Amino acid sequence: MKKFTLSVAVAATVALFAGAASAQTTDVLEIEGLAITTSAPAPSFLDIDEVISGWAFRSTETRALQMDDFENPAMIFVDQAIDDWNTVDGAAGKSCASCHEGGPEEFAGLRAELPRWNEEQGSLFNMEDYINFCRTERMEAEALRWAKPRMDAMVALISLQSRGMPVNVAIDGPVADIWEQGQEIYYTRVGQLDMACANCHEDNFGNMIRADHLSQGQINGFPAYRLKNAKLNSTHARFKGCMKNIRAQPFGVGSDEFRALELYVASRGNGLSVEGPSVRN
């Protein structure tokens, strides 16, 4: 896949800060005694040698917040999701706990494989899909809205069960065409700034652009608590924010386009550990 360069105006901005900072891969992320892999050999389809977690691109203070669950502000929302997990909702008179007596721990490993093909439903499923399928089909409750507090908190709770496990997202078989669509979106220039995802997260990661230290845009840490807006942020919400930043009309949260992009971007992080919920700037 051909890599693109930044537009002239943005390239000039990056050039002012190029070399000012780099990913701090020498530090080790350990959470509650669990070692987290923050760098790994890049998948064969990439033109880079190494994939690096967004954690490595953050300040020392921000990284420290994620290293202690007591300090991690995302864990407040995990606690809220536990309450939601045990709350009866819907016409069937069930809670999540009614079916999953083993607790959220039953989902250990799920986050590491998502998005993935759901053979029964004949479509690509991510975490939000699985949550809403259970709610509508088994609890007979209303679906939760994507990128809203209750949904993001539940995604965080379930993602937490896979923390430390290696991302292993399949890109072949029935998802191959969707993966290729996501790859095309990743490398396609859009918006008034005429930029693609790759311009920042592949061509210029490690550089500073204004006050932002560009990462590889890995999503192994999502949902992420962002200090910028003091809340959990979903993958699709972050995609939407990036598109707005380059003055492009974003795809809708939960759209086929963002689903395809999520699949592709998730696969770029194969080999990294699941971190969610993480802390970012």
C-alpha cells in the first residue's frame, strides 16, 4: 500500500516540531502486577517495523495514571458498569448477570479478537454489537446508544477482562473485503486539510504537531479516558474526532465505514496487549 505525505500546510507545522519527541518505549507498563506489551513486531502488511501502544507517546504523568487502577479515572466508569451489569432491565426481567453467572470474567479474551465475524448473524460484530444483541434479544431491553456513557462504560468493563492478552484480530475469510475497505479509508485523503489517517499515524508518529505528540493511532487501549474531555471515549468517537480535526465530514458512529476502519486499525495492533480502559491526553 502506497504511503502518503502530509499536505503542504500541515507538513510545515509538523516540521517545526519534528524530532522534538519520540515514543518512550524503554519504559515498562505494568498494571496491578500484570506486564503489558506496548511494542511488538508489525504485522506483515504494514510498511513499518514495529507497532507501539499510544501509552508510550504520552507524558510521564499520564502514563502513571494508567499504571495504577486506583488512580486510573476510567475505573470509576467500570464501577458504574458493574452496577448496570447487575440491574434488571427489559421485558424479560433479566440483567446481564442473569445469563452470565460467572460475571464479566466470562468474556476474558473477547476484546482481543474484536471486531470479528459473527457467523450466526452473518455480519461483522464489535463489542457494542454484542452488548446490544444481548440486551435486545435476551433481556428484551432497549439497545444502548453508541458512544454514550452507559455503552462506553459497559465496553470498558468487558474489555478489562482481556487486559494483558495479545490483540489477535482476524483479517481473512468473511471479513477480508471489509478489512480492505477499512484499509482504503485509512489511506484516503479527505477534508479541507487533504489528509489521511496514515499521514499522522504512519508517516509522522513520534513527531509533535502543535501541542500533540503523534502516536500510531493504535486502538488496543480503547475505550480510553481522555484527560481532554474527562470521560471515556469509544473508538468510533475518536475516529469522528480525527475526521473533524482535518475538517472532513465524519462518517456516523456505528456506520459501515467506521466498522471497516475499526477492523483495519485493530489489526494494525496485532501483537500488542489489550489495555482498555486506558488513559490518554
